[in-house]
Amino acid sequence: MVRETGAPLPPGEVSEKDRMYRPVEPPRPPMEEPEPEPVRRAAPARTEPARSAPETDRAPDPEQVAETLDRADGTGDGDEEAARDPAERKPSQAATPIGEVLDIAGSMSRVMLQRDRLVDCRTDSDPTVQLAGLVGSQIKVRVGQIWLLASVRTQSLDRSTGQIIAEIDFLGEGQEEKLTGRVRNFTRGITNYPIPGAEVYAATNPDLAQIYASDGRANIQIGKVFPTKEIRAGLYIDAMLGKHFALLGSTGTGKSTSAALILHRICEAAPEGHIVMIDPHGEYNAAFRGFGELLDVSNLRMPYWLMNFEEHCEVFITSEGSDRMADMDILARCLLKARGKNKMSGGMSKLTVDSPIPYLLSDLTNAIQEDMGKLDKATNTAPYLRVKGKIEEIKADPRYQFMFSGMLVADTMTDVIGRIFRMPTNGKPISIIDVSGVPSEITSTVVAMLSRMVFDFAIWSRDEQTRPILLVCEEAHRYVPNERNSDGNSVGKILSRIAKEGRKYGISLGLITQRPSDLAEGVLSQCGTILSMRLNNERDQDFVKAAMPEGARGFLASIPALRNRECIVCGEGTAIPMRVTFDELEERKRPASEDPLFSELWSKSGGEEDAVERTVMRWRAQSR
């Protein structure tokens, strides 16, 4: 049956055309269609979700922080990391608190650390997070939008809760980077303290990279910050040298090599510098051959007339008690007469026994003879004979030729100062003064003479363009001993004075010693930067702890456990205290201080007779 087009249909019946094109159900709007879970996480949120707490008080999403930190510090695995299932990727432990603040007390406070969280941190890929909460490690506390960085000083177990109570020292603060949550714009010192209950987090490798980054000041890089493998450890040159520095460490810890590394870095950064190093063992000649001026008894010319009166007394007078006072009185009168015979003394309004005016030793002995001839009684000649006899003895001793040669009478003061102080540098900014060949009786006097010349030159050149000088003293405890070991030598007095007053005149003092407890009281405390390597003696450890700033106490606990070529650096030369692994130094720049290999040397034979013969010849000739 066929209907005509346009004819009405019976009720309830649908045409074939309508049946084919009628929609079954209207489509949903796109916004109401559910999206797969991964797409929903990746899509940007269109509305601000409701928050129950301020944004700065909430920890960021662990997965998001882990991904961001991996990208920031380069620890991601590239394509392999991208291909990995996000569910298999471990979140960074730094995004979750490891404890909370218990109480605040100035620079040092206490926190409670969760043992299970510290165990979890051990599995983190970040080496800095792995050490979170341990003694000497860094942690951070959030205060608003500020991160406070602290060092862990001690740990103890709270048996009532099973948690760990740690004492911490606040080091500084920095702003929180919104996206990653890490520290930026770090500055030393604390302006905002947390309140008890504030959450404690582990510091991360990117945090330390920001903290130890240079702030633009001139610096030298000496190694890597422990426990990282890529963050460079730097020392600010002006701050370190401006307030002296000390390098401490027991024998065998790599102290000499580390000292050579630091001096090489300084010379590279300041090729027109002026560095004087006193080397008592002749170790550093090998380290600076070709880089510095090497001076020893064979080529060092130290005119005796450059000594002041106190140094003259140490060399020419051997008596004690009342006899010494009489000898000193005779030497003072006769020395002034001998200096006065020089032509240049005529134009001086004030001539003293300390004036560095050349004179002849024969003029000095003649003056003593003349005074002795004026005596009424021959019984009073003993002091004159003692002084005259000592002068003639030293004059004839070949060991003293570097100071008392008859060829040293000419006025060579300008040349001597220019050569020792490296003015001009001529491409060699450091001079190594090897005093190992100097007779032991006057070694302290020679060191005192060199140190005093540095100090006097700085004083009398204040009207000139400032030429700062760095004086480095190896085995410093020999020359600046404490009162218990002091023998009253002038070297201890002048080095102590340089430590206290030197920076006012542009003198920097570098002390290197293996026995800091034997140093004079107060000298180590004058050093603004301290680099402490491993110290085995407990008395030395206590002495160093007393000299270091309060904020470095957490690092000091690791001093006995430091490995070779590791040190704790704190003070003015660095932003915050740090544990440093020194760089390897090239073979040609290392000092000759390596320990002998007994197992190897005692397994070889041959040539001993010739070696003994050559040694005896040098021994007898008192010359190397």
C-alpha cells in the first residue's frame, strides 16, 4: 500500500525517513564528558581549588617536586626516564617532612626527627638527601616563604617516643622557589625564626648548589662539597686573606699538598700577587719550581745589618741572667757606633740601633776593643771578650755565610726586598724561603727577620700604593709557640703582632700546623678562615673547636673521621661551613712530602755504598 506524499500518518506510526535520522540521545557537552586519569592530571586547572591552609604552609605534591628537581639538577635519565611508567618512579624524599622543631634558642635549637623517615631518605637518589638528619648534614625549615638552613650538631634517642632528638645550628636563610620548592637567594644569618612544631625537611642537591654558588666576589675553587659530586667548593680570596687563615691537620692527611693547591690557585687568580712562604723542611721547592722564586742558603743573601737590635742579641749573645744584661749594654753602644760610621747615617736626624744601616763587622769588633781598652780594671773585660769572641766565631763559620759574608756589606736592601717580596713579580708571584739548611741556632732569628721585614715594609709604605703581602708560615707551632713552650724568641712576638695588627697594614698571615694546641693563645682565634683536616689528638680537636664559630660545631664532630684530602672549612672565606674534598693536584705541582714506601724500598738492593759516600761528603761540607 502506497501513500501519497504529504498524506497524514495514523497516530503512533513513524515514517521510514524519520526512523532513519532520528537521534537516539542528544550528545553531552564536552566539559561533562569524563576524561582518563592521566589526562586530568596533566591538564591545567581552570579554577583555584579551595585551600584549608595558606599555600606556603602546604608541602608540594611529591611526584611533581620529584620530576621538577630531577629536571633542575640533571639527575633525570632522559628518554629512559620519560619512558618509565610514572607509577614506578619514586618520589623525592625531600618533599615529605622528616621531623619537626621542638624548641628555639638563638643560633642553636632542637628538632625531633622521625627514624622511619631517615631510613626512607637513605633510598633517595640525591646524595644530599641520603644523609639527611645525620651529624654534619644540612636540613631546612620553612617559615612562611622562607627556607631556613641548619646544620645538625648532635643526635640522641628519645626512648619514650623512639624518635631522634637533634641539636641544630642555623646557618642562613633563602627564599623558596615556587615551582620547585628549593632554596634561592641564600644569605648568611637568620632574621625569621620558626616556631615549635614547624616542619623539618631534608636539604637537596639543588639547594646546596644555590647555597654554595658564588655571589660574584673573587674566589678560588679548591674541590667539591661533600657529599655532592659536582658542586664546587670556593674560597673568597679577599675575605680569606683580609683576615688571615689557618690550615690544620695531622701528619699524613695531605696537609702539604692541600697548602700547595691553595697557593697555586691564588697565584693563578692573582698573577701579580706577593706571597712569601717560609718552608722549614724544603718540601715546597718541588711544588713551585718554575712558578716561584726558590731561595735557600745557596742563593739567599740576608745581610746581617738588616737585623734589629733584638735579633742581634739572639745571635751574638749567649749568656744568661745579669751577665746577659751587661753583654746587651755593650752590644748596644758598640752597634750604634758601627752604624754611625756609614756615610748615609750622616744625613739622618735620628739613628738608632734598629736602623737598617750597613756596617762592617770589623767596625763592630773594633768598637768593642776600644771600649774594653778604656776600662780601669782588667777584671771587667769578660763581657767584652764574650761578645767579641762570639762575633768572630760566627764570622768564620761557613754555615753562616749566607748572612755574614764580607760581600754583604754593600747597600742591597732594595734588591733584597724586591726579590723576596716579588716586587716586581716577573711572572713568579711567590717566593719559597727554604730554611732547612739554616743552622738550627739561628733558624728562629732568620724567620723573625723575614717576618719583621714584611711588617716594617708594610708600615713604612703606607704612603705608597698599597701592596698587600701574604706571609705563609709552615710548621707555625715552632715559631709561634704557646707560653708553655715559649723560649722568648723574637719570632713569636712579631708573628703574634702580625696576627693581631697585620690586616690594618695590608699583611695577610697564613698558618699551617699539625699541632694547633701548641700555638700561642689567641693567634688561631685571629684567623678569620679555618681549614681543618683530620686531627687525631683530642687536645688539638678541642683547641680548634674553641676557635671555630658556633655555627660550625655540627661539622666539627666529623673532624676525627675525615678522610685524607678532606677538610672542614668555616669562617669569612666561605658563605657557610662546608666539608670539602680537595682536588687532585698535578704531579709537578706537588710538594716533596710523600711518605716513603717501606715495603717497596726495603725490597730493593744496590748502590748503597755510593749513596753513603755522597751523603758523607755533603755532611762534612755542610752543603747540599
